[in-house]
Amino acid sequence: MGNRRKTRHLRTVILSMAVVGLFLLCVSIFYQGLLEPISSVPAESGGASLSEAASQPESAPEQPPASSARQDETPSAAASGETPASSAPPAVSSEASPPESKAESEAPPPSSAAPVSSLPPVSVPEGDPYPELYVPKQEFIPHELGDKVVYLTFDDGPSNLTIPVLDVLDKYGIKATFFVVGKTSEEDKEALRQTVQRGHTLAVHTYTHEYSQIYASPEAYLSDFSKMRNLIYETTGVEPTIYRYAGGSVNSYNKATARAITDEMNRRGYVYYDWNVDSGDAQHGSTAESIYQNVISQTSKYEKAIVLMHNSSVKKDTLDQLPRIIEKLQEMGYRFAALDPTVQPINFRLPD
């Protein structure tokens, strides 16, 4: 009797424990089902597991990879207020930002690249016999200290040697200035057109080159100048803005009129250029070697040199020495340029 009661009691205890265990198991399964959706959110969707969230500092910044140069630049762009072109992450490769082209990297500073402004236009008086002889006045650009520049200038063309001179200049990629006279053959006109097409400066020298005639008075000079201006304009479409006096601004023929002529030409906006280096190719007895030595020895004294040479049909020595002159001056550190009305002129002192 006593054994039966013990057995019954043991079964009751075991059954009770089983029921409690089953209950606890159900509760465990129930709560596990509630927690699982939270802990299983994928990181790609922007969430994080509870354990990861608890282990990370609340405001820890993201550190860019040390190997990414472009990413290192991102904070500065953000600080300057620039808006990124794309929300995509920056590329790790340094090739993502292509280097500047040679033209861009060698571009002049803005101050020298800015267009030069014209001065106020000159008014044309009523009844002026040469209303076409007015050009906009330009402000001169000061020469920069240390800039070694040579302006090659050729007087008295065009001629049968003009195209060969242009070919030499093209070979070295340099530009020059041609002060031309009144030659009207088709060959000469083609030389004028070629001078312009190849990027050189075409300027007025004189139409007749008759000193006693053109320097007789300001009116006489204007008459000759107008003929040469018209020939250039009608042949090439270029409006010449600079000029050189035949024989230079000071010579034995214009002592009485040089000042008045220059004042009138200045009033009309034109700029004239003398020189500080004379090749001597117009002097009696000049030789190829003397032309070379004159140019090199005189140019070496200046940072800014305006070189006088000639381009008439008898100046073959000048043509022959041109490559040698160019190469030596380049070796000496000079660059070459063509004159334009923004270049500060070199002028002889006019008689009072």
C-alpha cells in the first residue's frame, strides 16, 4: 500500500515537471520568433545587428582607405561647399582625375591672358580726306623683366625671297613682322597673302619709298601711307595698325617734318617701330658673316630686341643666315614674337 502511494506521487511529480518543461519550451520558442526578424535585417539595407550596433561608437567617422588619393581630396571639397558631381564613391585609382593637358598647364597667368582693352576711339573730323586711316588705340603691355624676346622685322618686301623666308620661319615655328612697300605683281600679292595666312604681322613701310616725296609734308606722307594701307587691305583683308618709317623715324630727309607727321599718325591711332639691333644687311659691303655677327652681338645686349633686316630681292645673304641666327638666339635663351600695337615700341628721339 505504501509503495503504491510512493509510485503515484513520483509519477505526479514527473508529470508536473514535464508540463512545466513543456510550458517553458513553448515560451522560449515564442520569444525567439519575436526577436529573430530584428536580428536578421541584412546590412546592405542600411540596418545593423544589435550586437554590431552596441559595439560601434555612436559618432565614429568613416576613414577612407590610405591608398585612395581621390578620397583624400573629398573632405576639402565638402568643406569648400562644392557639390559632388556624383554620389558614387570616388575611384581608388589616381587615373580617375586626368592630368591637365599641356596647353592648359602651360597657359599664361590670367593677367597676361586677359584681352587688352582699346583706348577711347578717335573721332574723325568732318571733311578728313583719309577717313579710313584711323585704327583703335591699344594700351601697351609692359615688357616683363627676365623675358628675353626677339622681334624679327623685314623691310622692303614683298619679293621673290619672301616665301623662302616664310618657309624658314615655319620650320622653326616662329612669327615675324613684315614692313612692306607698294609692289603690285600677282607674285608679290600672293606673298602678302601668304604672310598673313602663315600668322605673321603685315605692316606699312611706304608705298613709293621715295624719301624726298613722302617726307615733304604730313599730307604727302598720308597720301603715300593711304596707298600702301589700301593695297594691304584690298589684297589680304587685313587692316594694318603699325608701321615703320622709310629710313627710320629720324633721317636726313624728315628733320623738318618728322614731329608733325608723327603727331598726326599718333592721333590716328597708328604705332611706329624703329629698332635697337641692325643686321647691317643694307650697308655697302655687308657679308653673310657680318649680318650674323651684327645680329648676335647686338641682341646679346638686350632682353627685348627689335631686329632690322631686309626682304628685297637682293638680300639673299639675309635669307641664308636666318636659320643660323634663329638657332643661335634660341640657344641663348630668346623667344621670338611678331609685333602688334600692344608691344611697347622702340623709337629714335625725334628732332624738336
